[in-house]
Amino acid sequence: MQKKSALSAIINHKCPRCRQGDLFKYSLLEKPHRFTETNKTCPHCQLIFEREPGFFFGAMYVSYALTMGVLLSTAFILYNLFGDPELWVYILTVPSIVLLLLPVIFRYSRTLYLHGFGGVSFDKKYTEEVEL
Ligand SMILES: [Zn+2]
């Protein structure tokens, strides 16, 4: 089995303990309208993803930071590459980009929060195949 890095686990929304189980039930490409559905436990190592009741409320802080990053980047790109367009262009474009990226921001905020503040570290013994 290929060994996965922490960065690869975060990018692919994998469990922080085994780096193999999926955090979300469906891929964004498979069922984009169900992007919020999170697995309760890791399908590979049975780690409970919601570390305590309401754990993922903390992901709002990460989400806020990511949203601000997208918002400021979009405004920066508009200003510098499109020669500071009229105000209505900003008003239409910036929220549209943020809305389009909402599923991505939602998922990365949860993944980053679980990996950063979940209190779970990578454990090699969970990477082995589960014997049935
Ligand atoms: Zn796992």
C-alpha cells in the first residue's frame, strides 16, 4: 500500500489517523449537491470524526479564513489583471466566486479543522488492511 503524507491526506479529505478512510460520503464530482454529508466514523479505522458534540462548529473559523482568502484574491486579481473595473463588476464577481467555491471551502475547512484541532495523530498500525 502506498504511504500517504499528511498533506496528501488533507488534499484528498482523508482520515487523520489512517489517512485512508474518506471524511465525506460522496466525492464532489460524484454528487456535488450532497457536499455536506460527512461520515460519522472513518470507513477504514472507525475513528469518530466528530470528536465531541458540535466539534465541527469550530471549522467555521477556518471557513472564514478561507473565504476571506478567496474574496481578497478575487478582488486582487480583478484589480490587477482587469485594470480596476467598475464597482458593479466587483459586486457581481466576488460573491459569485465565493458561492461557486462554497463546497470546496466547506470541505477544506472541516478537513483542516479535523487535522489541526482534532487531537488525532497519524498511527501506522491503522494503515494496514482491515481483516474481515
Ligand atoms: Zn481512519
